[in-house]
Amino acid sequence: MVFAVVALAVVGLGTSDISAGEGSTPRPQTTVQYPIRWAHAPAAGAPQPCPAVSYPIRWER
């Protein structure tokens, strides 16, 4: 049984027709331009950042 599994694996991997990188394949190109802007969105509609806490945090301990 073990021999049959090993033989099946060798035959399965040995007959694959995947190329090993021969030739030149084109790389995918990005189509996104950053920063992303929407044409009809109001500029003031974006939420403004606010502090998470209202008390000072001591960094020196």
C-alpha cells in the first residue's frame, strides 16, 4: 500500500506540465493611482481625527 502511494505520487508529480520559468511572462501591472480621490465627494465630508483620551499620558516612568 505504501509503495502504491509513493508510486502514484511520483507519477503524478513527474507528469505535470507546469513550466519552470522558461521564457518571459509579463508581470501584472497596477491600475490604481494613489491617493484615491472621488470626483463628486465633498472635501469637508471626511471625518476629522480626534484624540482618544482627554487626559495627558505620562511617558516617563
